[in-house]
Amino acid sequence: MRTVALRSIVMLGVAVVLLLLSGASAEAHAVLVASEPAAGQRLATAPALVVLRFTEPLNGQLSRATVTDPDGQQFQGGAWGATALRVRLLTNTPGVYRVAWATVSVVDGHTLHGGFAFGVGVPVGSGGRPDGGAGAGPGLRDVGVAAGRAAEDVALLVAVGMLLLVGLAQLDPRLPPVRPRIGVALAVALAAGLAVIVAEAAAAAATAVHGLSVQGMAAYLTSGLAGWARLSRVALEALALLLWLSSPSVRGSPRGWRWPAVWLAVALAVVALAASGHAAGAIPGWWGITADAAHLLAAGLWAGGILALATVRLPQGWSGPQGRVLLARFSPVALAAFLLSAGFGLVQAFQQVGTIRSLLASSYGRVLGIKIVAVAAMLPLSLRAWRRRPTLGPEAALGLTAVALAALLAAYPLPPARLARAEARARRPAPNPAMPRPGDLTLGGHVGPVLVGLTIRPGTPGRNDLLVYLLPPEGELAAATIPTAVAVDGHPVRVETCGPSCRRSTATLAPGARVQIALADQARGTGVAAFGLPLLPAPDGGALLRRVQARMHQLATLRYIEVLSSGLAGAPLRSSYQQQAPDRLRVQTSAGSSSVWIGRSMYLQRHPGEGWIVRPDATPYTVPSFVWDYLPTRLVDPRIVGAGQVDGVATKILAFFGPSDAAPIWFRLWVDADGLVRRAEMRAAGHFMDQRYGDFDAPLAIEAPSQAR
């Protein structure tokens, strides 16, 4: 036994070292597969919503996101749908915004955290890159939990093997009583299992909600299949131990119904072990759990049986008659179990890795390869035992190594195949029928907090499709319950649903028609968004938009007033801006804060009368810059939709939509004869902005505050 133990310890140590080296050099895949805005992106204005999309369904009670604006103000957010986090912002302060997130997967319970940055009016640089990896291997805490899980796995598999030996001994009266220490194995499994789930729950609660709490741990263990599987696993281990210890025995096994009851409890604990790991993330999940459970149970009969044999002492050893009889009984079962375990192991390898390239190139794949080598090394030793010449010591050591590596694989946040599938899905979002396409006429408005987009297709005289896009604060899925009515020049038209956030009508549009979209939602209020249409087809506004961009970016100074509202109850945020090229900006808000940017220096006054805070290494703010500078090359459908007066100045009204592949934003600009914007509107999710411009190239000097410290 000392030789077996020594070999086991040495091989386990080698396995752990290989694992850590493999994880240290692995590639870093981010569990965060998409975000709006993107990491490192430079915006002209702060978004109303920061949306993070992940590869796995999230535990909504424990997953969190925080955005910190340049002034240090923090905005908290939580789950949005099954696989996203969302943070609402009501600020437009220029500078770098920091996003931090922590998630708990409902599928397998893994906890991850990371962050990134984006800029408003300023570049972010290399510091904006996302962090938080799913493919770089487990951290030290994960390895510690994996060590506990390895102990639990070994104990469960040994219990399966010991129960097999007890059953084989009962079938042949030539065999002596086999009394393996099943109670010890079950007690170790229960103790290790409790330690593992407590550590996992504590880590999830502490990481996600920024502090250890009993409520957070309870939420972790009672959410999703993985949480309940963890609780069921230790409950079944406790039941098996109780049944074994509380029953009288004959020849080392419980009498009557208790022996099969112990078998059933242990087998179900193994199934729960499979359901609480990566197997639940396979497609379909039931097949992944079935394959893993079959793999583990077969490994228990084979490798667990070998480990159990290593604890048995026979009077004449394995070369004696009793040893030969026991090996003759065990070998056919072990051979069949080996083939079954290997077969389901290959199924699992394909499910979790996907390709030979991923097996060789990923950290997870390389660790899996080490496990495959350990299992393969057991085959000739098992054949030797089948010929009645067992070498149980090396076999037991290799079996322990394989089980330990399997437990460490379970500590990886996300196997390569699942990560690749999720990232591929994230890159192929389902198109929304209500989103504008090139050539459409599209306008934006809102009813209370609900963003309303109207797209006229094809936008020519006569019969047109009227496509309505609705986005309430709760997201697109919540729009499915909003009653919507559409009228053209006061005449109702039929409305059909084309998706949760999409409504479609058809109408013949007269010159200068007016479209009214009425929402009747008790939770968000009722109201009408009215859109006056131009003569169709609306003139192309591409040339005017290019002229606006050129003229406005030639300005040396300007002033504008901004009103920002979320559409909810409460006063909007009012701000005044002064810009002086090339890098000077002064901002004052109705909340009482003031800020001044001069080159790389930023001066911040949080409240009137307070001292000024100096930040000498701030990122320079480029002047002039405007709200429609938000990735202008991706703006679509610029159209001249009318004319109007702004402060007595005649203007053309230019409408467009963009960016074309991210969060929907509608713009309208009132442009005078010189190409100067006198008024601007932006309509985005929970972010309704109106601006008035003036004092173009007027005398203006922005200086550092004299009281700055």
C-alpha cells in the first residue's frame, strides 16, 4: 500500500504541474462575446445602455455589471434576458468609461469576471481591451476546488468499485467475505462534496455581489440544473452513507433491500455529478449528461474496481485460488466497463473539444490529452490482470491520475467546442425585420421611455410597408406585450406582429401623409408618436450629410445646450457645452457638476462652491466633435425629410439611422444654408437627446479654473 500511495502521489503531482504549465501558456478566450459599445470604442456621446452579451445563460440573481463614468459616478446593472447584462446610463460626461462585470453560469455554475473600457469624445488606447478569459485554464482557486472535486470523484468511483466487489463475492461461495471500507469511501465523498459546493457557492456569491452572503450562496445552489444537481449530489452521498452504516451486514454487505438501495443512491450521485459540470452544456444537454454519467459509472466499475482491489488482502495473494476466482469474476466486467468508458469518453471529447486542432491548440485539449495518455497506459496493465498476473499498484496510480485530471478539466470555465459555438452564434444575430435597410425612409421618436422607430419601405409613392420598431427599457422581448395601433392621416390601419419588437402595417401614402403610432401600455404609460412624412421619394441626403460633416468640423468655437431624458418620470439632465478647437471643452450640468478640459488636463468640480480636482494625465478631448460622429461611415439612409425654422433661421431637416450593425439610433439635424447644424435630435434606447447650437466661431477662451488645486 505504501508503494501504491507513493506512486499515486508522484503521478498526481506531475499531473498538476503539467496542468498549471498548460494553463499558463494557453490562449485567452473571452466569455464576453459581444458588447454595445465595443471594448475600446470611441463614441461621440455616451450610450443610454451598456449591453454585455455572454456565451451562457446567466444566474440573474448573482450576475452584475458596473459602469464608472469619468467623474467616478457608478451605474449598476443586472441581467437582461437569458445571456446578457445591461446597465442604464444617464450621463454624457466626456472621457473614459470603465465597465466591470461578474457572471455566474446557470449551465455549470462557473463564476467569471472581467472588464473593458470605452471612450466618449476621447480615444481609449490599449487599456480598453477586454479582460476575463474562459480558455486560459483554471486559476489557483479553481485548482483548489478541483482538488476537492478530485477527492470526491475518487471516493465515489472507489465506492462503485467496492460495491461491485461485494456483489461479485456474493455470487460465488468460493470467495472469502469481502469487506471493503465502503463507509470510509462514502464519508470521504460526502465531506469532499460538501467542501466543494460550499467553496463554489461562496466564491460565486463573493465575486458576483461583492461580498460573501448566505443569500447569495443559497441563490447559487437553487438556480438552474447545475445548482440543484450540486445539492442533490451531496444529499445522495449522505443517503448512501446512512443506508450503509445503519444496516446489519452479511459477508460485508447490507441485507435485503439496502444493498441495491446503496447502489442506486451512489449511481444517482454520479449522475448528479455529471449534471453539475460541463456535460450539461452539450447540445442536447440530456445527451451530454447521459454520456458523462455513463462514462463515470463505467469508470467506477473499471478504474474504481482496480482501486478497490488494491485495498483487498487475500491469504494467498492474487496467485492463490481465491485471488484467481475474484480476478476471473472481475476481469470480464472490467473489460466491458473499460470499453464503455472509453467509448463515452470519446463522445465527451468530441462534445467538449470539437476538433483535433482544438485538442492540440487549447489548454483544455492538452490536459484532456494527458488524461487520454494515462487511460491508454492502463490498457496493457488491465490485459495483464485479465491473464491473472495483476499489477494493481501502477494501475491504481494511473487510475487516480486520470480521475484527478478529469476533476481539473471540470474546473475550466468553458470547453473549446462550447465557446466556439457560442461565439459563432453571437456573430450571427437574427435580423430584426423592423430595422432599416439601405434605401429606406426611416424616422425615430419615442412614447415615454419606449423608443419608436418608423421605417417606410420602399419609400416611394403608393403602397408601402410601415415597419414599427419598439424598444422599452426592459428590452426587445418586453415589447411583445405592448398594445400598438397605427393610423395614417387619422385612419386606422391593420397592424400585425412581425417579432417581439416589430409591428407591420401596409398603407397607400398620400403626399405629406402623417403617421401616428399609439402605444397603450399601463406599466409605461400611453401616448402617440407622430411622424410627418415628406413627399415621396424623400431626396437623398448623403451630399448634405457630407457637407455638414465638413463644415461643422471646420469650426474653431461653438456653444450648444443639451437636454437628455430617459422618458421616465423625473427632470431631464440639462447641460451646456463650450468647445474651442483643438482640445478645449467646458461642460456645466443641471446636476451641479462642472468640468474643463485643456489638452491632457481635466478639471472637475463636483458641486458648486467646491474646489476643483485636477487630473493632469487625462486623455485629450478632440474638438469639435458631435453626437452624430458616432461611427459616421456606418450611418444609413440619410434623407431630407422637410424644412423648418430654428430661431428664425431657415433649415433643411436631415434624417438618418445608424450605426447599421449595433444598437439602433435615429438622428435628425436642422441644417442651415451654410451647412451649420442649428438643432439636433437623437433617439436611442432610453436616451432621448435634444441639442441647440449657436455662437459659431464666436470669440471664446476656455481657461483653467483659477481655484483649481
